[in-house]
Amino acid sequence: MFFLTLLMACRPSVHLKITQPAEVSINSAVTSIAVVDRVNNTYSSKAIAGFLEASQTADTVRFQIVDAQQIYENLAVPVNGPIPNEAMKNLCQKAKVKGALVLHRFRNDSDMDVDKSTEIITVDGKDREYAKYTVTYRSELQGDWRFRGCNGETYDSFSSSNADSWKAEGDTPGDAKSNLGDPKDLDIELADELGLQYFKRVAPYEEYVWRKPYAGPVGPRGKRFRAGVDHIKAERWKKARNIFENNLDGFTGKLKGKAYYNLAIIHERLNELDTMVEYAQKADSILQSRKSAGYLDIAKERRRAQKKLNNQMKKASQVNSQNNN
């Protein structure tokens, strides 16, 4: 048991940051957008702020963003219905953008209830009944987003929603509500996440994934293999690649399959995804395991996603600074 625990503790793992494409592909020529909040209340403003925060922290800059709220309000467009096409043209011209993100509607459904329960506590040999109150607050927010073109096109129309519930206890209903906190603050948390949700729908975003390379055998036979793994753990990716590729002829059987597997991870980190797929295929042809088959699927999906990302960023990578720091 001790040996198994030690072996598992020694298994390496690496944390990679990857860029995912937007869920939907907006016209790649739209590289700058105005942001408009047609609701303009506390919660809708927070949803917009969530979108802006995500755009300001993303490594990949799909859109240059202009706060066009005042320009929109000066246009005096009708409250009901979509923004008219002529107004969209004026908005784009005045904001000097190629499209607009519009938060069209916003809904907030919430309710609160208080439940009473009792418990018996024995004190000095006597049973005493105590009341306990539990307050539950439930909230669901929904925002209707429109991604518009300057000539009136609607590139995307989507409703994002976020719901949650919170509970708190107290000796009285008032104590329970006090312990819960201000429901408005809880709603604001949900609203901020709505903006992040929609950002991921229309713009590339980063996420972290774990990869688990093979550690290699102990003893002299695995010396070069483990040296490559040490470079992986230290994030010396090119040195790790060189060690594994230069020693492939010395690896046989399953060990060679594991070397191919590790090389696939290395090339994923180097963003060389065709080579990643090639090595993942070689690894799976030898290992034929759930792990190797699963990573081959990941490799193919990563390559597909990268092609989608490249198409989305075709124009933006040329005209938008990719330094968000």
C-alpha cells in the first residue's frame, strides 16, 4: 500500500492555459464594437461590467470595445423593439465601430421564504424546545443580448440566464435574514456572471486544463525518459521535446507509446496541434488504453478548435493589439 501511494504521488501533472474559440463566430470583419445597455439598471449594468471585465483580461483580443451608452441615449430611439437600422448606422458612425453589443432586456425573478423548525435540547436533565429559523432566497436573472451589425444585421440573438439560492439560519426570522445579507448583493453576483457567459459565446477565452504525462520506469532503463519528464514538470518544453524525440529509437513497446503520449502533450503546449494529433495517434496505436484514446479525442478537438479560432481572429489579430496588460 505504501509503494502504491508513493507511486501515485510521483505521477506528474502539468497545468496548461489554452485559448478556446468563441461558441459562435461573428463576422471576422467586425473587430470593434459599441456596448449599449438598453435596460440601464443596477443589475443590467453589472452584467455589462462582467462582459467588459472579461474582455479586458482575455489574452486574445477579438474586439476593441467602446462604451457608447451616452451616444445611444442621445439617439432617442424607441424603447420597444430592436434599435432601428438607421439608428444603428448613426451609432456605429459616432462611436467609430463596426458593430454593437446590445443588452436588450433583463429580467429578475426572486422569492424568499422562512421555515421554522424545532429541536429538543436536554439541559440539566430537562428537555427544552428551541426554535430555529431558516431563510431561503432564490433568484434567477436572464439577459437578452443582441449582437448587431452597423447595417442592421443581427449576428447573434441569445438569452443567458443564471440562477442560485442561498440559505441562512437564526434564532428569529429577523436574525436569519440578517445572516443572509442583502439579497441585492446576491443578485449582483449573478448579474456579473451573465456578462462573462455571453463574452464566452462571442469572443475567444482562456481556460486551464490538466494533463498527466507518463512518469516512466524507475531504474537505469528509464533514466532518459525521466529526464524528459523533469523538463516537462519544469516547463522546459523544447528541452523535453528534444530528449524524447532524440531517444525514440531507444524506447520499445509500451514505453515508446508513453513517449509518444508525452510528446503529444509537449506539442500541445507549444501550440503545434497537427504534431500533437500525430503523436497522440501513434501513442494510442501502441497503448490502446482508455487514457490514450481519450487524449487522442482531445487532440483532434483541440486542432478543430484552433482552426475555428484562427478564422475568428483572421482580421482582429491584424488590427487589434493582442497585449491586454
